[in-house]
Amino acid sequence: MNTSQLTVELPISISNDDAQLMLALKLFETGKASLGQAAKLSGYSKQAFIEILGKHKIPVVNYSPEELREELGL
């Protein structure tokens, strides 16, 4: 996997860990990062990251209605 490095100046009220988690959540939510990539970026295991996704109301699987019908064989 190709990677790049990002340097950001954060307000003192935002920790590096919080910023990394928020970036990972948004990258996963928008489909720019896989579950594994986002979990690694956030510093959490996949299982822990899935739990965090739930707390933030971000679905782990995001099917369109058509994809869901197809997946369920309807």
C-alpha cells in the first residue's frame, strides 16, 4: 500500500489521537479507506473500530436499496 504523511497544526483542545480517529472515521465513511486501513490509521483493532463506528452512527456496511435486495435474493 502506498502511503503519504500529513502534518497538521491542531488547536490545543484537539489531541493527535482524536484528530487521527476523526480522520479515520471520515475516510471510512466516504469510502476513501477500507475498514482495515481506517482501523490502522486510528490506532484501534478492527473490532474496536467497528464499535466506534456504531457510536458515531456510521454503518459498517452501506448497501444501496438495490444492492441490499440483490444480496438478500429478493
